[in-house]
Amino acid sequence: MKTYTATPADIEKKWIIIDAEGVVLGRLASIVAMRLRGKHKASFTPHMDMGDNVIVINAGKVQLTGNKRADKTYYRHTGYPGGIRSTTAGKILDGAHPERVVEKAVQRMLPGNKLSRKQFSNLRVYSGTEHPHEAQQPEVLDVKSMNKKNTRS
């Protein structure tokens, strides 16, 4: 018996839309990362970009458990000595670009290599309900109904 390896002709990419309203951030990010890599497919091949194109809407309404909204800290560096800057998840979610919290959570669940950077480019995150991808006819993936722990009341 031979091991199956997918070729570029075998790859079939779908468009999936996920509503993040009321969904726990980490659980959402792990599902999105799995879809981006293509690990949900039986024909998964680690060295090929087999994942789907994922659209996440309502990213500003994602939930965090415990005190993470106030305690979870994101760091960045300006490049200058002593240039470390930090901000909390709550400030980002209340700010102008709340979709960055979801993007960073998904990015950190992907491996750090060239292929995962290509796969990450198949993710589109929007803070509201509007998105410009209606022409692709995305399928709805209901993350809330997958597991009762995926939502936060």
C-alpha cells in the first residue's frame, strides 16, 4: 500500500464564512487554523496549501474567558532601544481595528514557515457583518453549534 500524496490538480479549495459573535477566541482560532491548513480533509498533505479560504465576520464581538480582556497583553517593539510597547486585548477590541485580535490568535496557531504564511493569506477578517466576498458564494460554518463550550453566555 502506498502513502497518498496530493498533487496541485487534486486540491479543491472552498470558501467558508464564520460568524465570530459570542464565540470564544481561542476555540475560534483553532478551528480557523485547522481549516486554513486543510487538516480537516482526508487528503491532507503537510507540504501543500490545501486549506480553504476563510472569512470571519463580527470579529469585534468575539469573547474572551476569565479576565483575559483586561489581563491579556500584546507586545510589539519599535526597533529602537527600549522600544517595547504593550496593549491589552480589551483596548484592541474597543479600538479601531478589533479584527487584529483574531488575526494574531490564528497566526500564532499556525507553524512559523513559508507555507503557513501563504496559508495565512487565505484568511479574511472583518469587524462587522459586511464583507466583499459574496461572489465566491461562501458556505456557512456554524462554530457555535459544534460544541457548547465554543460560546460564552
